[in-house]
Amino acid sequence: MNARFDILATSIAGLHILQRKLIGDSRGYLERLFCIDELHALVPGRHIVQINHTLTASRGTVRGLHFQHPPHAETKFVHCLRGEVFDVAVDLRRNSPTFLHWHAEVLSADNHKTFVIPEGFAHGFQTLSDDCEMLYFHTAAWRQEAEGGLNAQDPRLAIRWPLPVAGLSPRDAAHPQLDAAFAGVTP
């Protein structure tokens, strides 16, 4: 079987980038976004149960940082279909050596990368261009009662957003900053 993905590790254990491999000719290309046969190690015993599509109109907009508490924690496969985003994952895993560390990747329609964000991480992004479209594959359905969020401008996280933060939703702007008592989540 020809692998359709290169699975690349990041500086945070469990957090991966997929480099999708295109099969193309003069007519265009085909690219696989997900294949359980090739990616089962990233989602052991789990399945994709929800797919979401977003459009963010304005450059500089920040969405997130979102996560779901167990038992509704999820792994996300995040793709950028149009435009370019600075995509961020924050390690919230209790007792992780990289607790509260973050890693970012630029995802774009042109670079054909997928960010694989496992359970125990918060996720958000900033648009680097107008009219960004994102596609998310989730291993758990969204549950309002399980929703959690971090403040994207929390100094304890010190995320270096490439543009001034703009366009936060009222819900995202209201996420509290972390206090010393925050001990993380158990994936």
C-alpha cells in the first residue's frame, strides 16, 4: 500500500502533523484527508464521529482556545481548505512534562498539512488571510456541558500570535485566565 501521509512528530509528545501526499496530473490532484488504515495509531479504538466546516471572514481573527472535558474529550484532525492560519495546540494533560506548552503550525490550502490534536489539548487558530475555510474531523461529538476554554491572550500561556488578536467571539473573550490552581485535564 502506498502511504498517503507522512506522520511527523512535533516537540510535544502525542501532537502530530500529517503531510498529505497528492496524486496528480495535468487535470489536478486527489488527496486523502483521512484513512483509518493508515492513521489508526493516532486514534486507537476511536472513530471519526463528527466533521465540522468553518469560514472565518477576516484576517487576524482568533478562534479558541477550545477543548472538551472527559469523558467527551476528542482528537481533532484540522485541515485548512482555503487561506492560511496559525494553528495552535496547548498541552493540558495533567502531569505531562510539557503541561501548558504550546505548539503552532501554519496550515494553508497550499501546504497540505493536517494538525492532529489529541485528547488533553486545547485548540485555536488565528487567520493569516481573509476568508479562511477549515475542516475538522472529531473523534467525539461536541457536548455543551463538556466544553472548556482558555483565554487566547493568557500571559501564562504566552502564545506569540503573529498578528494583533482581533475578532474574538464574546464567548472566547470571556474565557478566564489560568490561575495557579489549574492542574490540567486527564485525557
